[in-house]
Amino acid sequence: MSAGTFKAAMIQMRSGLDPAANIDAVIHMIGEAKAAGADYVQTPEMTNIMEVKRERLFATIVEEATDTSLVTLRELARKFGIYVHIGSLAIRLTPERAANRSFLISPQGEIIARYDKIHMFDVDLANGESYRESRNYRPGEQAVLCDLPWGRLGLTICYDLRFPALYRALAEAGATMLAIPSAFTQQTGEAHWHALNRARAIENGCFVFAAAQGGKHANGRDTFGHSLIVDPWGRIIAEGGTEPGVVMAEIDLTQVYKARARIPSLQHGRRFEIVEPMAEPTHLHVVRRPQ
């Protein structure tokens, strides 16, 4: 492995209601990824539990300091000598609120980055599905980057994918890779999953790593699956289906610099004025964007 080149593995899961069973499944798949030469392994959003019912969720989850899922995966990262990126765990903050939190773990088993999902999935879908993530989770307030041996990684989670300003801010801060561990619904995944992940890669000239939940879960929810690795030119270089498994690709970060040289949009971004109509259509109101 040369500088800038490494193997990335996305772990596709079908998390259920039992954190211990979920972690047993992910341990097995991380072992497969390690055996295949992975240097960086990412799990999906809600690795430890897929539960929307408030009472059952808060009866199961615990604070970060006592979360055995986190302890186990830290030990696994140390044992295998690889980076383990837990897409997210449901972590109790208070009796009334949890965090949807990513953890990036070093090959020494240390937590080197944490990220709390910023954008809450509060939507009503056309098929009658309804989600109110903000009822249970407290949104994060900070974008997070972390330096890996090969480049800088920007951390995000699932619904963040629909907010391109977050990814542009990460890219402008030096990210060459974007992590988007997710649990997209079947309906929204069919409509937008591939297009949005490719767009984030293209517009920022970054690799996108998106481990996903897939299939019919014990709580009745259907997730889309199709874990992705997308290169900076928007090409899908690895993709899963709907079943649990490991999706891998070799990553060459020189492709980031080649893509950005061909389309240097990060250099061309400009501050601008927003022109808004007033009550009278013949008058315009100019709002200056803060510098």
C-alpha cells in the first residue's frame, strides 16, 4: 500500500432490535473485510439497533461510557489493526434524548473522531410512512473532519446527504473523502440514493463511502441497501445489493486531484448577493451574504 492508496470496505447490515446480535453480525463481516485486505471499514447508520418506538429504544440504549457495542468494536479495530468507522450508534444522552453518533476508531482502538447527525429525518412519505427523528434524537451542531494516513475524511450521516452545503464546507476544509453511512428508506432510496451520492462526489471532487442498511427489518421498516463507493468523477466503483455483506474497492486518492484539476469548481466558488423580490414586483431587495 502506497501513500494515498488503500482498501475501503462498506459493511451492509440489516440491524434488528437486539444490539448484541447486531454487533455479532458486524464482527463477522469486519473479519471478512480484514481477510480481504481492508484498511478502512465503515458500518451503516444505526449499527447497534434499528428501533423507532420510543419506549423500546430508550429501554435498550445506554450512554457512550457504558456502550458494549462501542467497546467491542474498539477492541476489534485494535486486534485487526485497521480503521473502523462505526456509521452510527444510538447513544443515550438524557432520559429523553439520544444522539445518532458516528465513531471513527484508529488501529490502536482509540476514538479519534465523533460526529452527531446534524439533520433530523422528520418526513411524511407518500406511502404513509412517517418519521420524526427529532422526537428521540438531539441534532448535532458541528461538522467534523479527521485526518487518515491517506487523506482527510468528512463525517456525515444519512439524511445529511440532502444538504449539499455541508459537503461543500467539508471539501473546502480539505476533505478528499466523504462518509455517508445510511439507512435510507426503500421509497426514497429508489428515487434518490444513487443520484445524491454521485452528486456529492462530483460537485466536491471527493470519494464517497456510503455503507447502508438493507432489507426488511424486525421493526417492519424496509431499507434500500445498495452500499456504495463512488469515485471523484461520479463513477460507482463498488455497490452492494439488498442483502448483508461486504462491498470493497481499492482507493487511489490521486484521482481526487485529477478530478479537481479537470473541473476546479472548489477554486471557482464565489461569494454573492441574493436578490429577493419585495412586495412591489418592480423593486428588488439585495441581501448580502456574510463574508
